[in-house]
Amino acid sequence: MARTLLVIAGVVVALLALLWAVQRRLIFLPGGDPGSATATAGATAREVRLGTEDGLELRAWLVGPTGADRRVHVLFAPGNAGHRGYRAGLARRLAADGFTVLLLDYRGFGGNPGSPSEEGLARDARAARRFLVDQAGAAPDRLLYFGESLGSAVVTGLAVSHPPAGLLLRSPFTDLASVGQLHYPLLPVRHLLRDRFDVLGAIPRVRAPTIVTYGGADRVVPPELSQAVADAAPELVRALRLPGADHNDQILLDGTEIIDAVAELAPH
């Protein structure tokens, strides 16, 4: 009996060690080559290069306005999967409403070098902001941050150190462990995670008008987690719950409600 217990314990320890080693492959699901900027995101799109603090050169897309120019820039930080080509529809709609949009791809995503991690993504977001301000003509007081799901954690952290004119969080979670525990209920997720993405810990320090939007039927990030982020935002403009919407439904990707929320945050 004792030997059996030792074998079981050894197997459990080995499985936990394996999960510790490969967890980032379960969290980050990068897409490959997004294709041509102009072919995917429109005639005003171009590929740009972002230099990170640790020496990486990341490719991103800068999409210029096709409608009346608001002279407002939007830094878009995506979720944990895919590449910038999947967000081209959002960029086109925002461009038609007069915004200039930077579609960021993190390290390891969209053909970029490097491997993703919480600190790595934070560096990528700082590189994106630095590019917009130093090279793309963005005025810091006319710069919006838009975070999608995991990207909400990225831009919330950026907003603490570099406050934007407005912050839009789409389907944010309180912290990554809360989502992980939901999907892996039998695992000690909080003890295993190397990347915390603690939105609830950061959002009280954000001093910028904030809109939180989320789906009422989200099966990836429970709606109550997004609402908890909204409740903790010091300068909440409003929380926009879209009844019946799941995490990747079109209404949350580039629906009119999302475009209107960005416009609501835009400085005049």
C-alpha cells in the first residue's frame, strides 16, 4: 500500500512538473504569418517595426483613418491567440470612424521573434506606446488603450505607468488564475502559474476614464470577473454588458457597441 501511494505521489509530482514546464504553451496560442497589411487591413494600413527594451524587433500594423481624422490614436493589445490579421475588421471599422489604430502582435505572435511571458508582453506594450508617441505622431493626451481579454491585463499595467486618455477593457478577468481555475478545476492553478496578469490588483491605480465591456454569456471569461474589474475601476465611465454574447462572438470583436465605446472615450 505504501509503495502504491509513493508511485501515485511520484506520478502526480511528475505531472505537475510537466504542467509547470509547458504552461505557457497552454496560455499563449500564437498565430503565424498574418499576410499583407494593405490586403488585410486596407489601403491605409502599413507594417511597422517596434523596438523593445530587450532588443527584439516586433512587426505590427498601423492603420490610418479613412473617415474624418479625429487625430486620436488607439493602441490595441490582443488576447492570447491568433495574430493581428484576425483584428483587421476592428481596425477597419475604427479607421472608418476617424481613428488611427496600432494592431500590436506580441513576441512570438504573427511571425515575431521571442517567446511570450507576462513581463515580455508588458515590454511589447511599452514598445508600442513608445512607437506611437515618438514616431507616429500620437499625442499622449489623445492616446487610447484598448485591451482584448488577456490584452486587458497588458494595457491596464501600461495605464498604471503611462496613463492614457481613455481605457477600454473588453472581456477582462480579475487575474489569470481565476480563469485557469475555472477551466482546470482539479489543478492547483494558483500555485502553478508563472504569469499572474493581476488586473484587479492594478486597476485601482489607473487614473483614466475606463469602459469595461463583456458578454453576458461568455464561456471563457465569466461575466462576473469582468464586472468585478469594472467595480474596481476608479474612473469607470460605464460597464457595458452585452446579453447573450460569448467570448468570440462578432459583436465583441468589432460590433457597433465596441466602436461606439471607443468613440465615447475619445477626447474632443
